[in-house]
Amino acid sequence: MRLDKYLKVTRLIKRRTVANEACDNGRVTLNGKIARASAEVKPGDIIGISFGDRETKAEVLAVRDNVRKEEVQDLFRYC
């Protein structure tokens, strides 16, 4: 799954366009490297998101296209 879509599905970032812009501006890392929106996400990857002075890291546990709000916590965990 694409990184920008994964960020939207897991609700780490609310909208896919915002996720895409964050990737374009170099604010999103995948396994410690600046990632493009088209990067493939797989279980075990570490995603880092920086907005302003706040840094968030999450480990990918599962990848699914459609998920309900109650099931989101099964897709990632904060590091």
C-alpha cells in the first residue's frame, strides 16, 4: 500500500492530500529515510511524522485497505 494512503487509512493524518503534501515537504520518514508518498508500506516498517516541533513514530503492524474506526489500533502502534 502507498504511504500516503496508509497514513489516511490509519488516521495518523486525516486527509490523503495532507499526507501527500507532508511527504513532498520531507516531513515523513520511512525506516529513518525521507519517504515519498508512493513508497510501499509493509508490516515492520517504522513511520516518522514531524509537524512543527512534534515528532510521532509508529510501527506498522498490518496493512489493510478498508478499516473501521474501531479496528485502527490493530494496524499500528506508537514507538
